[in-house]
Amino acid sequence: MAAIDDLPEVPTKDASTVILVRDSASGPEVFLLRRVIGMAFAGGMTVFPGGGVDPQDADADVAWSGPPVSWWAERFGVDEGRAKALVCAAVRETFEECGVLLAGPTADTVVADTSGYADARRRLEARELSFSEFLARENLVLRADLLRPWSNWITPVGETRRYDTRFFVAAAPAGQVADGETSEAEEVSWQTPAEAIADWSKGHTMLLPPTWSQLCSIAEFDTVAGVLAAEPEIPVILPKLYEEDGELRVRFPNQEPYYAAGAHPWGKR
């Protein structure tokens, strides 16, 4: 087993990813998207909704309900400006990518139907409208209390695009429909973590280690309430690329089951 030496260290960009969960007869289900093949980052991979922090996320002047920015800064180990940007990006990206909006008319309500915001969603994705402008125009309060911090993964050194990604969990709001009406997804689905991992094991989908690891962690819970009540430690996980038998792999915590199932998404060198 040989480490990969002298790989270029591309700077990271902050990103937010939201694991949407809902209860089912088989336990919690998660919402997954298969990204369009050919995208610059994680093309063809099955992922949770999310994306890079936009510069406007840090400056967003929004009505806010839930733990203060200082609480999020402490949980994620960042300053308050980055914490605010990460939470705003989490809510914005979830709305853009699957139409689920963690916001409401008041501090203790949530939008029941987002279909009336379809044009705004399109404009947000095209960066023709800022998230703060959208919330202000619709008199909506950002519901930070509906999110929970979950984990922190950084793209390995050696990749040409690198993200410092904070993962959140959130229960899908009652009445709202998660969809695939985004230019970034080929298909979407609700699955239990066990179903998603089984599909990947059969070669039907591709899961990068962070997605696989979050599925494994959600699989430990019997209900959405249990997921939301958890208070996981959030260490910074920075996987490392290495080469084994001419094949490029990535080293990360508890990786053995991932490779035991035959996962080799990085290919041959």
C-alpha cells in the first residue's frame, strides 16, 4: 500500500449538504439524487441535496428562528460569518435542488406547499435572485431550528475540486414534496439507508465515502425523532488518497466495509 505523494493541494470551498429524512414502515428514509453524468464534481454519483456556499449566503439579512449563529459556529468550529453562510446555504440548496423549503410565515410554522415558488426557485438556481431577497419578498422566516448538525468531511488533497462540507439532517416538512426539478439531477428517490446501500452494493448506484458513511450512521436509528435527538460529535474528516494494486482509493474512518463491498469509484492509475 503506497501513499500518493506530491499531489496538488487545491484550496477548499465551504459547502452544505442536507440529509432529509422521513419515517416509513421500514424505518427512516432519506432523500437521494443521482447527479447528472458529466458534472464537474461527483457526476453520476448518488448524493444528498447540497452544494457550495454562495458569497451572498454570508451577507444574507434574513429573519431567523432557532439556535443563534453563535451556537452553529461553536458546533462546527467556525466563526459566526461562516456559520451563518453554512446554514443559509443548507436551506437554500435544499430548496433549489428538491423544492423543500425550511422556512415559514412565522418563527414556529413552515411552508406547507412550495409549488407557488417555482419561478423563484428557478431564479435562485440561476443566481438571478439572492436567497435573502426571496425570503424578504415572501415574508418568510428561515427555520434554523429544523436543522441539526451532523458531520464534517473535506475532499481529499489531490482532487481538482475540493469542498469543506458540513452535513446537516432535517425532517421533511409535512405537506411538502421533494422532487427532482433541478438541472443537476437525473433521478431522485426516497430510500431507507439499507435499500440505498444494497443498490450500491449491486452496482446500481455510485456512492462516495461521505454519502456511504452518512447512510450507515442514519441506519442506526429506528425513527426520525431518534435522528433529530442525536447529538453526534463532529470531527473534521479529511480522507487521504492512496494507491493499492494500481487502483486509486481513499482512506477514511471505518472504511473496511466500503471496500469489502467492492467499491472502487476512483478507478485505475
